[in-house]
Amino acid sequence: CDPNCEAIEEDDERVFIYALRGLKPGEELFYDYALQVDEPVTKEVEMESECHCGSAKCRGTMLEKK
């Protein structure tokens, strides 16, 4: 919801975490999961994917933006 880094999958299927800004030593890493599901998004899926990050920008879900 308010990421300070992003996860990028490279060609060999490894995932690298890249900072979006300068980070302080010991600062927690946050990134937007943007989860994609291969099934209909039901109330149960929504509940399982709730976000509780506490950011003022929190959209309430770890699912991808529509």
C-alpha cells in the first residue's frame, strides 16, 4: 500500500528485492504483493488476502489492483 521496495522476478525465475528509495539500516521492507488468484475472488479469498499494514494509504487487500 505504501511500498519502499519492489520485487522483480528475473529471467531465471529468481526474485530480487529493489529499494524504491534510500532505506535506513534496520528499516522494515514493504512491497505491494499484488496477488493474482486463478479462481473467482470470493468473500473468503478477500478475507484471506486482507492487508493490515497500517499505512494511511492502505487499500485493505494484498490482491492486485483492478
